[in-house]
Amino acid sequence: QQSAISNQQSAISNQQSATRQQPATRNQQPTTNNQQPTTQMLTINGAAGEGGGQILRTALSLSVLQRRPIRIENIRAGRPKPGLMRQHLTCVKAAAQISAADVRGDVLGSTTLEFHPRALAPGHHHFAIGTAGSAMLVLQTVLPPLLRADAPSRITIEGGTHNPLAPSATFFEHAFLPRLREMGARVVFDCERVGLFPAGGGRVVMTVEPGELTPLSLLARGERIGIRAHALVAGVPEHVALRELTHVADRFRLRREHLQHTDLGNRTGPGNVLSVIAQYRNVSEIATAFGQRGVPAEAVAERACDEIKAYVDGTAPVGEHLSDQLLLPMWLAGGGEFLTAAISGHLQTNADLINRFDGPRVEIHPDSTGHRVSVRASPG
């Protein structure tokens, strides 16, 4: 179900990779699974910062990487329904399976978790969320450790691929993965079956070849390539997608070749997702809007257009949703830096949590164009 827009974006991503300049020097690599583990348990407050599932996912990734036992309390205390939901529980079980971990508290609704990783176990793994919960968030939990494994891995996850509260498969493939590949990651991603919220039913496959990452400097967008849009509908009249695309085209004066829609039939519906992509030489920003019952297609498109317009009118290369996702890869690389317009709660929370583990430190400083985020080797 990948379309021509995917092929065009992949070609652009490859071109971006070839032209990107990385920092000239390599920073010290952090302690990871191949080195001596840290046996002292780290206690983490899941209510800190934005108080959501990101704390759980980042903590699990770093715990597996350093073979450091952790205890997370007050899990998702900042959410209307605290504790582990199905997608969070799948993240726990996935991290446990790839690290042969001993786990306590891995049940639905649990607000406390103890996680004791033992040894990284690459290979073929399959996980099913059982709901429309985000498959992408499960991937992002296991990807950093598997990049440091001693053998390749193939991960299959069934669940939601386009979820309002998580990065979509489109964002993962065309905004996040190109930056990761520029750092040297050898990752192949395939959205075999789209799963829209609330039905789910999607399937994604990721293969990972382990290897070291190199620091990335993302301080400028590079020349603007253009704006594109892709609308997905399932169990929803096709005219909804066409109206959304017409609105985007009118807003940004786009030609027909910049617009695409896919009708998935009734298999995964009802659902509707619009992705608007702003492509630059060094980075891509993606705004995602979800159709809602009773909300006109034009209003759905307007939300995505407003988000992309705000990004285009700025100068900082890294958008809000990509900013917090770059921290762990840069930590793995031993360094990196980027500019972003604002510090989101997710970014600040992720930085604070990473700095509680051994290894490189995340620093955030005001800049003339917003904020400069740097990952540097810790002193000594």
C-alpha cells in the first residue's frame, strides 16, 4: 500500500543523506550492552515532566542498553487513565523479550514496574498489541538496543500505524528514519498493512543491522524542495480525501502531482488520515490530521495546513515531534546537535531522563532561532 509518494520521498531522503555534513570528530560512545552492566537499580518517577508513556519507553531502552535494572513508579500518572495500557504493556514485553529480562508489574493498569535486563537477544521477534495502540512506539522502544546487538534482527508488530497520540508510520518512515540513516543506521522499514485508529489491524516490519552511529549536526534545513500531501480513507467516502487534498492544494498552490490519496476499503475502517509533508534538503516535517465524525474535511485539512505553515514560516530545522525522538540516537552516537523552535514537554522530559543514566549528557540552551540541543560526552 506504499504509494508513489513513498518512492519519491525515499529518493529525496537518499539525496539528503548524501549531501549532509556530520561533525568532523567522533564523541565517546556510551556504555551499552556489550560492556559491563551497572547493577545498581535506578528508581524513576513516571509522573515527572509530561508524565506519559515516553518515560517508560526511554527508560526501557536505556535499561536494556546498559543492562541496568530500573524501577518505575507512578507510571503515566499525568494521564486520564494512569498505568500501563496495552501499547505500553507491549513495549514492556518487547523490551523484556529482546533482553531476557525479569519483570515485575507487567500487567494492565499497573503503575509500578521493576525491570531487570540480562542479555540482549537479537533475532526474529513478533509482537501484537491487540488494539489500535501505536506499533511505532513499540518499534522506537526496541530499535536503539537492537542497533547495538551482535546480530541482525527482524521485528514484526501488529497494531495501529496511524494513531492520534503517536508518530504515524508516515512520520516514522519519512521524517525519523532518514535522520537515523544519516547517522549510519542500517534499518529497513515496511508498513505492510495500514491500521487506522480506532480499528487498528496494521502490520509493520523492521529489519535492523547492528552497527555504530556517528554524530549528527542538524542546524539548517537546506533548500526547500516542496510540499506534498497524502490522504488515507478506509470505510469513508472517497470524496473526503479529495476535499482534504483540494484544500491543501488551494492553501499552498500545489499541483496534482503533489497530491495523492489511497482508499483502503472497509478492511481497517472507518478512518481518515491526512499527512502534509514539507520537504527540505536536510530535513522533512510532517503534519498529521485525523478525520472526526461531524468535522468537515476542509477543517481537518486546515489543521494540518496551519501546522505546516507555522513550520515553513520559521527557520529552525527540527520540529516539535522530531526533536525528542532524536535524543536517544544521538546518545547512542556519543554526540550530536540540532536547532528547534521550542522546547516541548516531551523533549524536556526525555532530556532529563537520559541525563539520569550514565553516558553522554543532553544540554539545552537558548539560541537566536529558538533553542540549541546538544548531546555531549559526560566529563571524565
